[in-house]
Amino acid sequence: MVKSEAGSPYIYGIDALRFVCALMVTMFHLGFASWASPLYVRPYKMPLIENIAQPGWVGVELFFVISGLVIVNSAAAASAMSFLKGRILRLYPAVWICASLTLIVIATQDVNRRIIKNYLRSITLYPGGPWIDGQYWTLACEICFYALVFIMCAMGQKARMPALALGLSLASTVFIALLYAFPDSDILAIFTETAWRAIPFYYGCQFAIGIYIWLLSQARMSRISWVGLVCALVTGAAQIYMAGENTSERTLAAAGHAFSPLPAVAIWVAGLISIVASVTYAKQISRLPTAFLQSVKTLGSMTYPLYLLHFAIGVQLLDWLTELGMTPLLALALAIVIVCVMSLVVCKWGEPPIRSVLRLVFDWIGQRVAGFQTKESRV
């Protein structure tokens, strides 16, 4: 049986859910936003799938829930430095490859100083943006959450993860309540519409729910934690509903009609149930045929590069394919297949050698630091 970093059974269900969430976001961007959003209007439309593709944006919120679960689980068995090393090895190799591939595709249309600056911000994971591709904003949110977990590890406070979950829940609840009371506030919009949204006010409840799911799996829920979980769930549902209304308003002009936020809320609830089930039945799932589980794990590995590649490259593929005379739906299907294949190549053959080099660099630095400390102690 494969073990996770914290020693519990590897949660294959989470890998499958990650991939589903990535496909949801891909469908939203390529099958809906690319033609319905005023920011990305194209000469083609896909009204036949708009009701399926439109709520796909909720996959991002589910990503944040999964991060809350997975990152805290990783931190439970790690020192501060090993946690930091693990995050670097996870984030940077794919970003270096995928941002470079995106730059190459963009270069077929235009290259200027602004695009090069955006590329440099992307490969360094500079949290302020703008980046080579729009969806990189979620990495800033992830990094901010990672930073909070790292600080707790560095301060020897890993046992106080319930306090982190409660803090995120309360901060997010207050913020969402203020946003509901003052929807036109320019100050609040800073934390929803600019790079400052990386601070976990608007999305903090989603990360908190993931932490609470982990606490449930560890039988570490106290009374105050249950209160925090209820608070996070109510706030999370409100955040999804408000985001759904906002998304509908932005696409109303191009799509010709509004979209109810209720399907997104329903998908979010179904996603949470699936996450809980994946954790609860992790042992049973891990007994499925090895070949099947290995395929699921590969899909999980594909998720990150797929998320990074799908938008700019996928939209460009749609443009090229429809210009060749392909119908929009057929072009969409082929574009998704292409970016999935690219993601598989990146995770199977692109990331591993870069990670190997980075590990050698970390080992060399560790040896140098250890040698320096030994000399200092002798002096």
C-alpha cells in the first residue's frame, strides 16, 4: 500500500478529483469564457455546452479546498525546511516548462517587453503579477497559504493547525459579510480584483474547509473546530454564490442571458462530499488494481501542468483550428486533447529531470551549511 507524506494511505481519490477540477476549469475557459467573456471574445460561440461549461470556474475553489487538506497533511510529517523544499520542488519545475511553452505560443503572435516581464514574473512565481497567463493568479493564493503553514512549522506550532483553520474561517467570514453589505466598496474590491486577493480573505474559507477535513480524518475536531467548520461551510457557500452572480454579470452581454449561481454551489457541495469520501475510503480505494491506481496518480500529476497550459495555449489552438474550418465543438475537443497530451509529457518527462537537479542543488547547499556549522562549533 502506498503511503502519503504523513504516513496515511495515499489518497488516490484526491488525484482523480484534482484532474476533474482541472478539466472543469479548462471547459470553463475554453468552452465558455473564450467567447462569452468580454475580455476574451472570439468570432465563434458554443451555446450548446454553455450550461455545462459555465459553472466550471468553481473548480478553482475546490482546488483551494484540496490544497488546505493536502498541504497540512504534508506539513504534519515535515520540518519547516523540508516543507519549503517540497513546495519548491512541486511548484517550480512545471512553471519553468509551462511558462516557456506559453511564451513560445504567444511569440507566434507578438513578443514585447511587457510579455517578457510577465514571463519573468511567472518563472519566479512573483506573487504580484501580471503573469504570462491569467490563471497564474491562483498560485499567488496558494503561495500565501503555504507561507502561513511554513511559518507555523518554523515556529514549532504544527499542533495548532486548528487555530489556523479557525483564523482563516473567521477572517473570511468577516470579509464576505462586509462584501455582501458593501458590494460596491473600492477598498474591499482590492482583495477580490487585484493581486491582493492572494491574501486569504475572500478564499480563506476554502482553505479552512480543507484543513477541517484533514482534522476530521485525524479525529482532532474540538467543539470550537466544529463551530469553525460550520462557519467556513456557510461562508464558502456564500462566496461561491456571490462569485457566481459576478461571473454571470460579466458574461451576460456576450452570452445573451444570465446564469444562475446555484449549479456552481451544487457542484461545490458535490466536490466537498467527494473529497471527504476520498479521505474516508482511502484504504479501500488503495486496494484497487495497481495499474488503475497508477493511471489515477498520473492524472493527478498532470493536473498542475494542465492548469498552467490550458488557457493561453488552448485559446490559441481554438483560434487556429476554427480558422482551418473546424467546428467550434470539434476544435474544443481537439484542443483539450492536445493540452492534456502536453501536460502528460511535462509531468512524465519534463519535471522529473529538473527536480533531480534541484535536489542535487539542495543537497549541496545542505552539505555546505552543515560543514560551515561544524567549523563554527569547533571554533
